[in-house]
Amino acid sequence: MSNAADSKTAELRELYRELILDHARSPRHFGKLPDATHSAEGINPLCGDKLKMYFRIQDDGQIDDARFEGSGCAISVASASLLTDTVIGMTSDEALHFFSAVIARLTGRTEQVNGTEKSIDLGKIRVLEGVKEFPSRVKCASLAWHALNSAILNHDQAVSTE
């Protein structure tokens, strides 16, 4: 790789790091959603992350609000913040497709997703893709997304990354 490409990659990683830190320090949509129609808890025992995700989903499937509470490492909190920013305005079906695409990209298993997920542009969620280089951090980044999936599908048990 050329020095210019190395420099561009380093700049991109720094930008991604700054976006993760910004969302971790000032999470968007943080707090309980009193009129939530769907919710799920997520626990990552390895890192100590504990999140509760809340969603208000209309009868037509539209997610018109999303929030979260809890604590965790910077990656876990940033991921939950980015998730809430992203899914507001989506339908629950779109959010489930997005969930599949995010998990596939975080784990490096993009060949296992169908055509719909492959065509999804993750936008700023791409900042989380770097965690696939650190397997223990994949669980931190994916926790909120697994809770989203659980909430939409109305599963009763808390989601655990173990």
C-alpha cells in the first residue's frame, strides 16, 4: 500500500474513533421511553455492558422513537446511540434487515446475508466495522443490535452475548 493510502486509512480510522467517542460521551436518545411498545435488555457479561433498548412502533410497523438506558464500554454505548439514531423512521422490517447487515459486517460474515442486506448502506454505522479486528469487541458493538432484534420479535428473555 502506498504512503498516501496508508495516510488516508489512518485518517479514516481517526475519524471513526472520534465518532465513536462522540456518541459514547454524548449518547443520543439516552433515557427511558415511557410509552415504549417494544423493549429488550442486553447483557455482555465479558465486558459488563448492560443496556435496555426501548422502541415505539406504530401499528403500521413504523419506528417513531427509540431510546436506551444502561451502561457499558465506549463501543457498546456508541453502538446503542448510533442504533437509535439510525432506526427512527424505519419500519420494523427495515430495521430487522439492517440488523442482519450490521451483524454480518461486524462479524465479517457478509457472504451469509441475502441480497437485501448486501445492498444496505450502513452509513455512519460503518464506524463499528473496525471491531471485527478485535473479536471480544464485536460483542460490545453488537449487543444493542441483538436487543433491537429481540425487541422487535417480542422475545421475553434478556439477550446475552455469551
